[in-house]
Amino acid sequence: MNTVMAWGDNKELCNLAEEVVAFCVQELMPRMRTLDICIEVSDETDVCGYCMAVDKREFVIEVKEDLDKLEFVSTLCHEMVHVKQYARGELDIDGKMSYKTHEEYMNLWYEKEAYEQEVVLTKKFLGI
């Protein structure tokens, strides 16, 4: 059974984060049952969100606490696409960065997929 747990000072946002991540697991990886996803809702991050793969089944997502609801949900959806990429072995868990500029980063296949799918997932989750 998948485990999804969020922590942070804002319990309402933690609950929302857990709902979004559980939704994304069902949408992106409905047959996976051994995922362990921890979400840190924090105001101490410089980026909107970040996904770290511990291994192919254990992940830590950090999401910025002070985002508006749409951006908060969208950021989690984006990071969950990366969880899917790692869990399915589509993206190596080596931590190596293969880009030097923002333009190169935006043209990476895994970022393109995440940006495309975050829109689809966000709309479906929010019913818009």
C-alpha cells in the first residue's frame, strides 16, 4: 500500500498536499502499491517545488508554503510527474544535472513532460 504523508506548520495545506499527491498517484501510476512519498510544506525553500528520489520507491517532495492554491496544486502535480519518471525508471536517480542554462533546463524531455502534465493534472484535480 502506498504511503503519502505531508508535514509542515499549515495543516490545511498538508491535507491538500496529501490529497493532490494521492490523486496524482492514481492518475500516473495506478498499479503501483509500494510508493513512499513524503511532502514537506515549507516557507524555507527558494523554489516552488523540488522532488528528490531516495530510490525507485521512496521520494521526498518539498513545496513552498506561500504559493496560492492553484500554484501549490500545480507545483505538486509537476513534482509528481518526476516521481512517476523515477519510479518507472524513465529518469535516472543519479542526481547529476545535465544542463547549464535555464533554456537548456526547459528543453529537457523530463521537464517538458512535467510542465505539460502539470496543467492536465491540475485541471483534472480542481475540476476546471
